[in-house]
Amino acid sequence: MWRRNKRFALAGAALSTAIAVGVLCLSGGTATATGASHKLKFIAVDTSQSTPTKSGAYYEAYVAVASGSTTADGVLNCVAGTSSEYCHVAQAYANGIIDAYFKLNFKTGTLKGTVTGGTGAYKNASGTVNGTPTDAGEAVTVTYTT
């Protein structure tokens, strides 16, 4: 999810990171007290991707990996342009789903976005999403409050 697919970028439609853009994984953190700040850190690793449409839209599935273990599953819905792409992400944990959107810059491979809510432990979540490319996938940090 979070990793840029160079052949689509060259074709003017691209892939997200990021997030193996991805995008939202965590290393054991969960939402607890209202207003408390939480940080999720993970590597987003792409597992599958649809063929982009003529307009650059595609879906991507990924797993979030932290400390060598898969901590969450996620799906991206993206629209790619010539220099960047915009994605909505939903990442599922045992205690809920966290939602966000982000923009991935093809030139730098970085992504920046906003947490938009969720279910369960992530209900009413808000915050930021940031990511940088690595050889293993997109290194993602999600900072949020509930």
C-alpha cells in the first residue's frame, strides 16, 4: 500500500506507498484514555494490488509489520496522478479499525495525511500519518488521540 510502483509512476498512474503507505500499523499500542496521545509504528508491506483504471484509481491490500510480526491488515483505495497520489486507508486490528487518508509524493516517496476516525478502540480518532520508503516497505508512524 505504501510503496510506490515505479512502472505506474512512469505511466502517469501510480501506486501508493506508502504506505506498504503501507498505512497504519502499530506495535502493540491501542487507544485507552480519552484525549491520550498514541503512536502506531510499523512497516506497511503490500500483498496485492488491482490494475489501475484509465483514471489512475486502484485498490491495494497490505499487512502492517512491527517487531517482525503482522499486527494488522489494511486496504487502500487510491487515485494516482503524475506526481502524487491520494489514498484512503482502513487498517484493521483486533480491537477496531482506524481510518485515514494521505498524499504520497512520487518524487520523495514520503506520505503525509490525517487520521479521520475509526471503530472500536479507534472511535473518534484524529491525528496524523507520516511515512518514508524503506527497502522492506513504507515505514509509517500514526499519531492519534481518541
